[in-house]
Amino acid sequence: MVSNKDPKSILNELVELPGVMAATVIGRDGFIIECSASNTEIDLDALGAVVSTGFGAAEVMGTEIQLGYLTQTIMEYDLGKILTASCGDNILAIVTEPNAIIGNIRHQIKKNIAELTKLI
């Protein structure tokens, strides 16, 4: 089956989920590869820098205690959440409002991550 989606359209679909403010693909160097955002107040460059560092640290934690390959993280804050997922050699990061339904977002990540990885 041939898909006519591109990375931007997948990220746009993720941003259309209730409570999602931004969906980005970030390189391991911290630079934004592709993004879609409904909230223009989010500093995407800062997001890229801190997500790449945090994801790398989370990978090391899993490796050190032999939990295997890191697939997803969820970080919850007073004013929102950040979900990250391995996207090949890159990282998918989604920023949400505090009341976003995480189960649906995680489902959509799992549903789209393989295709997004191939396209990036």
C-alpha cells in the first residue's frame, strides 16, 4: 500500500488531536527537522534542545538497568505534558495541554510512528 502522506501532514494530524499544542520531529543534535504547532508561544528551538538531551538521558537509564530500547516517554508538568517517542534516529515530541487525553495520543503515536520514521 502506497501512502500519500508526508511528515508535515502526519504532524498536522497529531496537532488536531484535542489538547495537542505542538508535534515535532527533532534530531539527536537538538535541531527541529519538521514541526506543526497550534500554539505559537512554544519556543520550538528550546524544545528541540531540551528534548534531545532528556531523551538521551532516558535511553541511558534504560540501558543501565537493562530495560531495552526506549520507545516512549511521558513527562507531566503543572501546565502540560511532553510525550516523546523514538522516530528512527530522531525523536518525535508532542506538547499538550494539562487535560489532554494521553491514551488517545499514545495510540496515535503508535499508529503513525513507523510511517513517520520512514518518511523522515
